[in-house]
Amino acid sequence: MKKKITLAIFLVSLIVQSALALKPDSVYHYRPENAAMIYKEMDIETPDGYKIKAWFFPAQEIIEERSLLAYFYEHPLSRPYETITDQPLPTVIVSDGDAENMGGSVVYARILVAHGYNVVTFDWRGFGQSSPFPMDQDFLCYTEFLTDYHAVINHVAQMKEVDPENIALYGFSTGAYLSMAAAHTNDHVKCFVGRALMTSFDDFLANHPRWATDNRQLKKPLDYPEELYPIHVAPHFKKPTFLIVGGKDVRTPVSMSEAVFEKLPGEKLLWVVPEAEHGGPRGPEFIDIDRFERMWVNFLDIHLKR
């Protein structure tokens, strides 16, 4: 398979960052066609009647970097949907943070499909082209996002392209703690990778005044099960786990990832990226691009049967 394009090519356009609280965007500023990727759109229905928009990227040959420059933004390329094998493959579900939409996750899909993995991205209700959902943007998240996540996992596990016994979750910031909760409560999930993981809403809110530059009164969802806070899940979480955090992350500092990591009883790996911040262009995956890819793929290669 051709070597994947480096993340660096996306730096000039990737704008997805954590917004401290909810900041949904209904417009996809970049789509799979901008990266010349094979994919198909899916509308997944939740048990409470919401439509979750998802993109399914099969493992695929990718356009090389010099060729991709001709397509990126100005000349999007639509490629017909096809798979490289009739056999079901390991699959990684990527969840967003609290801002924008899944358009920013195309970069992660591009890394993994080149290594033989299917990838699924999706939007929480109220984000992207998923069903509208009224929300107070000062909330850190809505518990309903867990319903969305399980609907996606359960749908993906039934797809003919997917090996249902080899599904991994990857999430960053808000997506990290929601991914850990979903992995803990869904038997389809085999392993979990989280970047910028908090310990609990209470710890996050207590830390917020130390670095906040505004007077926003952030709120935690009162109906979110406290037993699903990462710090409470950790002692019972036996699935292989890879945690990534920036050494200069002031929002979800290294101490939070370390506290969760210490309590994990199963196979685990923690990577602290010294000069990295919480996210955006200074996030761990951009500060040390090559090592991020190498460690992420190696973890998946070990824990998802190929």
C-alpha cells in the first residue's frame, strides 16, 4: 500500500480545536473528496429517533502527496466506492471533540486506511449534518452523545466490511472520555486510544479558572453517570488502552492522564509529548507527527487481529 500522506499537509487548513464547551458547525469545510479518499455516507438512527451522519472509509490505496495537492480544496476528487478485499477488516471509529464537525477527522482516517484499517467518522446530534438538537453551548457535553456513540458502534459492527470482533475507538478531548465510556459499556469494542483525557467533570471545572481567559460559566451534564467518569471507569477497564497527552496541556493536564493510567489494570501505554498542548496545531499529533503515527498504528497492530 502506498505510504500515507503526512499530517503536515493538513496543518494549513485543519481548524478543529476544543472550544471549552459545545461549538457545533453544520458546514463541512473539508470533505473526503478534498483528500481524494474513497468513502460512503451513512445515516444511522439512534434508539430515540435521531439521525447520526457518518462517513465510512474502507482500507484503500491513497493518492500520493504530490498528486493530492492537485485535488486538495480547489479540485476535490470523488472516487467510486470499492474495497481492496472481500474480507471483513479491523475498524477504528474516530469521535470528535466538542467543536466544529467530523470534517476535521478526515486527517486521522487518511493515516489509518493506508495501514489496512477501515475508519468511521461521525457527528454527534446537533453537529454537522446529524439531526438538529437544541443545546446550551456552555454545557461540556450532553449525555445523549453516548446514545449516538453506541448507535454508531452497533451499526458498524453489522457491516459486511467490518470484523465485529476487532473494533477500536479513538477520541480526543470530549471524544476521549466519551470513547472510554462507550468502550467500557459496549462489548463490540476491543481497545481504546484517547488523547487529552480528563479524569472527571468536577476536576475539569475545578481546573478551568486556572487558565481560562473569559468568564464563561461552564456546566456539566447533571444526568451523566458518574460511574462513567474516566477516573471511576479506570479500575474496571480491562481493554487495552493507549493514552496521549501534551506536556503543556493546561486544559486536561498530564496529571489527569497519569491518574487514570495508574488505575488501569490491563495492558496500557501512556505517551506524554513534552512540547505539545491540548489540541490544534500544537496538539501531540502535530508536534511529533511521525512518532504519533508509528505508535498509534503499532498499538492497533498489536491489539486488533490482522
